[in-house]
Amino acid sequence: MIANTFLVISMLDLQEIEDLSLNFVYAFVYKQPEFVKTLSDILYHGGNSPVARMAAGLQLKNTLTSKDAAVKVQYQQRWLAFPEETRAYVKKNVNIRFYNFYVTIL
């Protein structure tokens, strides 16, 4: 009985993870400006766990830049295609977060 309960809980967790993964992919592919804005929100708000903020920051970086020169140009063009208000919002969140980080460690 306990093993069956554990299996059901594990299956629900796996299903939830799969649903979240599909939502993540959908948001990334079809709603990139909103996706990037949400990542900046997660990074900015101190109430989120350090792990969530770190993951959001890493995903934000990977969404906006690349070491490959050709891909980097594509990402820059994609960024410039975002609405100006979205770009300003993301810049504000990132700049404030990093300013607060550096002030804290100094």
C-alpha cells in the first residue's frame, strides 16, 4: 500500500514536471517577450528563492546572448524586435538586481 502511494505521488510529480516543461517550451517559443519579462521578474524579486533567481538569471542570459557570433547576432535582432516597453522593463529589473547585489557585497 505504501509503495503504491509513493508510486502515485511520483507519477503526479512527473506529470506536473512534464506539464511545466511543456508550458516553459510554449512560452519560450511563442511568447518570448513575455517569457523574458517573467524571467526578469523572478530575478528581480527578492522573495523568490536563490535557486529560482539563479535559474532565471541563467535562462535569461542564455536567451539573450551566445558565444557563437552568428547566433549572437540573431539574439540581438530578436531582442531589438521586442516591444520597447518590454526591453526597458527587463533592463530596469536586471540593473536594479545587480546594483543591489554589488552594493550588498561592497
